[in-house]
Amino acid sequence: MAFETALSGLNAASSDLDIVGNNIANSNTAGFKSSRGEFADIFAVSNLGVAGNAIGQGVALSDVNQEFAQGQFEFTGSTLDMAVNGDGFFQLSDGQVDVYTRAGAFKMDRQGYIVNSSGKVLQGFPVDQNGDITSSTPEDLQISFGVSNPQATTSVEIDANIDASEPIINPAIVFDTADPSSYNHSTSTTVFDSQGESHQLTTYYRKNAQNTWNTYTYVDNTVVPPENYTGVAPATNTFMTLNFDEFGNLDTVDDNGTTINNGLLDYGAFAIAGKEDLEIIIDYSDMTQYGGDFSVNALSQDGFSTGEFTNLDVDAEGNIFARFSNGQASTLGKITVVTFPSPGNLKQAGDTTWQETFASGLPIAKVPGDSGAGSIESGALEQSNVNLTEQLVKMITAQRNFQANAQMISTSDQVTQTIINIR
């Protein structure tokens, strides 16, 4: 009996050493989760119960429990190195079987799919051009290397201050873009047509009365008439009037006799050969007339040219953005994060991945940021959660247990030998 009991102790200590050795071996494996041996005593039990003087029969390994505590992050700077800051898992697929991992060292294959070192494809939710999820079923994430389509300018916002002390231009002086004495100031910005080609939009400001300024708008040195203008469009007649109140704030705008109070001014269609007509709304609502130098605080427009793919970005909500050379970004997908009712019962599948089991419960696909899912940390990898100091202490403990059980076998052998030698 003592031999068998000690032998079970040797086997248990050996299993414990195996578990500790595996933990130590993977102490630098990204996404690895340490394991802990759980042992139970062996006790003979019959249908009639247990005798009061019954003795146990040793120990057995009852389970190897995985510890899914969060590991520390190592920041790599690579966009496709990702870590889950929370309890969720990345979902991977080879087209047949789904597996789950905390190791987020991903890369792109030649077809643009985001894969791990084993070639399994990262799963995510498909999105539309606005970044809204279009299906609740995760699918393979693939990066498109296409171009960003151009967008014609439809609005321009001008935030500027024009000097209240500027002199009124003599009405006898005819406005002429080539004559700086016929206007007080000008601003310029680049706008884009329907094919992404750039054009220069210039707005001139001419003070014609106290608190009153005429504005003239040109695209590529050609005057753009106000939307309500119906006559011939010489530069001297094609203007809008900005009216400021006594405090220097924009009051109203006169569009060829029509008073507009919101400062959003429509300009008529500007024809461009072979392109869609350019129709622009200029927002003057932030214009002021204060004492001081003429200054432009902000000048923006909503058009852009075509752009080529430059790089990827991943945010904390799992959105994958393609960045383009024209400054635009397109959402390509949203990374899926999966949780389980009992992650400790997942089955290890190798390559730092796990598979679901009946005991783990069904996977629950979530978007990063959902309750329990965690967020995505791009440019970082989650390191192993193995505590080397703790594992070394466990190794010494298992070694001592092994030695003690070996000594028990030696002692039992001596006792048995003594009995055999009795004459």
C-alpha cells in the first residue's frame, strides 16, 4: 500500500513539475496564460460507506486550470500588433474551424487578409462607408489597397476679421482683381472639382460704406456670380454685401437684393469643361469687423482630391482605418472580440489558441468596448502572465515533494526488506 501511495505522490509531483516547466518555457510567449495543477486525494469508497480506520491511497492530478489574468503590455509600434485590454479574445478562422487567442501579433498576407503566424485570419464585423456595422456575423478581415475617390467642394468656411478702420474705397474706382487699390483685402484657398482637380478660389473684400463690405468671389480668375444674380456678370456688379452691426458682428448679407441672416451664401454653378458644375456655399457667419489688422483665423473647405493608400490605423473601439494620401480615412471593418461564460474551461489548441468546449459555453461575439469585452490597444502585445518568481518557488516545492515521496518508497523498501529477513 505504501509503495502505491508514494508512487502516486511521485506521479503528482512529476506532473506539477511538468506544468511549472511549461509555464517557465512560455514566460516570453505573447498571449500565453499560465496553468496551475489541481490535485485531489485518492480514497477508497464503497457502496456500504467508509470504515472509520480507512487510510487514503495517495493523490491524483484532477485538473489543469488555466489562469486568464491580464498580462502586461509590450509596446512595439506596429499597427497590426494588438492586445485586448479586458477579458475578450481575438477570433481567428482557417475557413473551417474557429479558434480564439490573446496573442495579437498579426500581419497582412499577399491578399490583404489580416493573419497570425499560422495563417489563420482575424475575424471582424463588416461595416459600410459610414463605419456602421452591416452584419452581426463576423467574417474575414481584408484590407483594400484601392484609392480614395475625390469629392467636389460644396462649402467653404471663412473665419476672418476685417479691420474696421480701413478706408472706404472711392466709388469711382472700378473693382479690378489686378488693381490692389480697388479692394482692401483678399483670401484664397484651394477647392476641388468632381474629378479631384484643384482650383484656386479667391474672395476679395471692398469697403463701400461704414460697416458695409462688398465681397467678390473668383475661381481660377473667373468671377462666380451669386445664385440670385440674373443679369450680365461683370465683376463690378457680381458681389455680395456683408453688413456688420455696431459691435462689429456680422448682421446680414445682401445677395443681389435678397437679405440673408444666417451668413450661408449660395453661389451659382461654375461650369468646368468636362466636369460637373461647381456649386459652393460660402459660410461668412464667423466674419467680424473689429479694430485691428486684417486676419484669417480659419479657412476650410470640404473637398479633396483622389488619394492612394498609405497606412492603417486601429482605434480602441476596434475600427480599422485605411489612411490615404489626400488626408482621408476609410473604415474597413471592426475587430470582433469574443467572450465566454467560463473561459477557464476552454481547450488549448496550440499556437497560443483555444477552442470552445461544452463546459466553456458558447462564444459571444462583441465589439470592443462592450461590457466585459475590453478595448483594443494597437501597437502593443500582451505578454505572458507567468510570474517567474512564483513559478520557481513552485518548482522547488514540487522538487521537495518528489524527493519526499522517493524517500517514502525507500523507507517502505527497507521495512519490507526487514520483514523478509526475519527468521
